[in-house]
Amino acid sequence: ALSLAGCGTDVANPLVTVDGPEDFKKTGVSIEAPLGAEDAVYTIVDGNVAQVEYTLSGLSFVYRGSTKVDAEELHGIYETFSAESDRWNVTLTIRTVEDGEKGALVLWSHGSANYTLWTPDPVSVDALAMLAVDLGSATYQ
């Protein structure tokens, strides 16, 4: 716990690093970095959100899942998004920052679980959608 100077209050760290996806059971989801990902770091946020940060093809990603947090609150990204697109066979909502030049966010749900995938890097919306579909397919098996 941290002690805030002058406050005398202990604040717990909301991020707890875990060994891998097997530690995500209490979040209600099982997510992991995709095949080929590098530098994967697995954490639990506020005891409710499974989070995997990783690099794939030179791009940084944050993948989150939870059965306890609404998708709109799950992503934790506070950007001005410019577009939404729902043109795939699964229900994906994709929001971009400056048409994907400064990042993009994907939101989706499956059963009682909500998921988000964020990258701050320039990305093709179609490529990001395909990655989200691949991640979802691997998660739901």
C-alpha cells in the first residue's frame, strides 16, 4: 500500500501483476495475448478486470475483459473518438482517434463478458477488427 504524504491514508495499487491468463479466473474471463505477441504483461485491475498489455507487429495493445464491468467503463481510454463502425459479422464497435492515425478502440461482448482492445498506435480499422475477431475466437473456445 502507498501512503499519501500528509494524508495518512493507505491506497491500494489497483493494478496487480499476475503470472498469466490462468490467474484471471476471479474476473470471470480468460484472455491472453495472441500468438506472435511479444512483451506480454498480465495484470488484474481493481480485482475485476483482466488486462494483457503486449506488442504485436510493432504495435502496442491493451486487451481487457471482465464480467463485472460494463464495456463503456472497461476500456479506460479517454480520447476524442472520431468514428464508429459496425460492419463485421460479429458485433464490434470500433472507435478511432483521427481515423486510426492516433489509435483505435474495439468494444464487444460475448455472453455476460465485455471486452476491449486498444492501441495508441496508427492502425488500419480492418486489421484491428480482424485481430479482435481472432482474440474473441480464441477466448470463446
